[in-house]
Amino acid sequence: MRTFSKSTLSLAKIAALAGADTALSQAQLEEFFISGITHSDSSIEPGDLFVAVAGARFHGADFAEMAISKGAVAVLTDQVGAKKISGVPVLVVRDPRIVLGQIAALLYNEPMRDLSSIGITGTNGKTTVTTFLYQIFEAAHRECGLIGTIETRIGQDVITSNRTTPEASELQSLAAVMRERHMRHLVMEVSSHAMSLHRMQGAHFNFAGFTNLSQDHLDFHGNMETYFSAKASLFTFSFADIAVINIDDKYGACLEVSTELPVITISRSNPRATWSYIEIDDASDQVELKVRGSGGILIETRTSIRGGYNFDNLLMAIAIAVESGIDPIEVAMIIPSLKSAAGRLEAINVGQNFAAFVDYAHTPDAVINVLSSIREFTSGKIIAVLGCGGDRDREKRPLMGTSLIEGSDVAIFTNDNPRSEDPKLILKEMIGKNQINKPSCIIPDRKSAIEYAVSIASAGDTVVVLGKGHEHGQEIAGEIIDFDDCRVLAASIAGAK
């Protein structure tokens, strides 16, 4: 999605900004002008600068010829890529990713600074917090754009997301479209991968929020310290003005004292925090909430949203909304209408006499949180279905398996997205040294596992399918097959009646 509100930059100006080496003279560089920028040869438009970056399997320079044929007037790449390109001006830098966002921001006239931009990072809760904020801003008649794991929303346009945080050039283009359509706010998820791969270069937020940190993505980051460092790098004046941090999380407490930003803290129960709950009464279907905030603000409201961790997510959304200028009274009136994000403790009800949910939980901490929250309102058994994704952090698999066994009464091990790995090996690593005793079991086929969970459920029980949440496909041996946990769970319940 492109915008018309952009500048035209000379190649000389881009070369200077990037600190690029080139075989062209200054006078020659002044003769070329760029009207767009992208790292993807499939989205090239005439007049674009093609940025060829090194990938896991291919180098972007391998696709430069295609980009040039579509109208790219120049290529920005590294020394390896430069050797593969001819026929157009080539700018050479050490790491093209570092300058991609900066050039895009300049080209689109720094759109994120014209929006009240909010970035949320953390292992769990990013999608829920941004979804809550989007709903609050929209209900308060403050037009808002949304960028996240599930989708991107710009007015009535909804685009399915390929990743949590888009590449830098795409992000700046999306923000420019939002500005062009008179959006007042942008709320988005910021992944650790995005920070490590420099996708946030050129971005800037009024508020940066930190939800929590627990084991995930160690296949990419290597260890928890590097993972935390990637998240923490968002909390500098280069990227944000104000930090909003959950200090109930141990990494959040560390970030509070280490960030250079002014800090607004949130806590479920710590009165030292800027924002905290003074009452959570879940005795009825509607949870009654009392929130104390900045300057002694008191917000009394109610919600149908369940899950202790969701109270953390809701509190962060309330704090940011009010700190962004929305009247606390208006926020209190909006909260009862808020809905959870798709696939986040999403209730499935087709008239059965037991509860059923689908949740995206795919880390040990998230599995523990979801199952402990379900325990609070389940009088019978918790029957939980879970798998682990292939080609991802292997160290968390036995931890997730243990979390499943400890948090449920019936633990059903199954496939998630095996990708290129052997599903049997993934299941073996999940189970680890645990003993699987009936009625807990291993059912590799995910549909059969869900059907079994439903078949043994009785009144008062809760069936929960974990791991894939909103996803609509299952990747097995390089092939993506149609699979939707919500749809399969609903059909299994309907078929069992």
C-alpha cells in the first residue's frame, strides 16, 4: 500500500544520509531521483530505490535484475550484493537494514512524528494491548491505525499480517497512508526481531510499552540476556519519548531503572506504581474494577474479559489511553465494550455444557498464565491441547510440556506447525522426562487431538486449544494446509452432540 504524500530525493542526498560508497561522482548522483523505496522486488514501482539485503537463504541482490526491469532506478546494498549488480547506480553500505528505515522516513516526511504513535513490546500481551488501545481510540472518535501480528487496520482497510512488525520501508509507507487518511493515532506491536534487524530505524513513538519477558525466540537471540537487550533497545530517546512499564515482571522492574526515558509504571497490585488496581472483584460474570492512576485519578468500570494476565494488558491500555489525553470518565465508559483479540482466550460456544477456548499461548509462561486463569473459573477438569512449532526455540519445548501437564487435568500433546522438522521428534522433546498417564495422551494429528478433547469433556469442564490462536494454516513439511483451531473446535463440539 503506497501513499502519495512523499518526497522525491536525489541519489546524492540518499548517499550522504547512508554514508554510502559509490563509483559515481557527486554530479552524477545529483542526476538521479528516488520517489519510493522497498526491499522487496515484488513491490517495486518505477522510480524506486531497491534495497538488497542479505537473507537467511538468498541475498536480495539475486533479485536486483527483476527489480530493475520493473523500474528501480538504483540499488542500495552491501559489498557482497554490489558484485552481483550492473546497469544502474549502486550505493554500498556495511548493513543496508540500518539505513533502510531512515531513508524511508525521510522520503515519507517522517509520518510517525505526525501521529500519536504507540509501540508495545514484550513476550506476551502485545496483540491484546494494541487491540484494546485500538478499540478505545476508535470508541473515543480518535481515528486509529493498527499494525500487529494478526492484521493491519487503516480505516476500513484490513490487511492480513505476514509478521508481527513489518520491514522498515513498509512501516513508513503504512504510517504515511495513515497520516494521509487523517488518523490521529498509530498503535503497533514491536517484536524483538524487528529491533535486532533494524526494522524500527526511522520510527519514533510517543509511548513505548513493555508488557513482560519470558523464554521465547532463543533460537534467534541465543540467550535471555540478548533477548532482553533487544526489547530494551526500544526504550531510548532514539525511538520513544515515554516508557510505560509493567513492574510486576522482573525484567520490567530492571528496565524501569535502566531506561533513559521518563517512566510510567503499571502494576496489578503494587501501590508504588503510577497505575495500579485497588480492586478486582470477579464474583460475577462482569468483573468490577477500580484503577488508581496518575495524580490520584480513580477509574471505576467493569469488564467481561477474563484471565489475570489480561488485567495487566488492560491496565497498560487504560494507562496509555489516559496519558494520551482521553478523559478517564470516557475510558471507564468504553472498557465494558472491549473485546479480546482474535485467538486470545477466545470463547467457542455452540450450545455445549462445558467451556471451550482457543488461545495463542506458545511460550511456557503463557501456557502457565492461561491455564491458571482458566482454573479460577473451572469447577471441573481442564482439558488442554498443545503442540510446539518446528524450526523454532527447542529449549522451551520441555518447559511447555511440563507447563501443560502441571496446569491441566488432561494434557493432550499434538502437532503445532512442525515446518521442516520431524513431528515425532518435537513431541518427544516436549514430553521430555514427564510420564503421560491416561486420560492424558499423545495424538499427533491436531484435528484428532481436538476431537478427543471434546469427546471426554463433561459439564463444568473447560477445553482449551493452545498455541496457534488466530492462525488459519498449519505448516507441515513445507506445505501450508488450511487449519483454524476455532473452526475445528467448534465443528468438533457440534459433531459430538
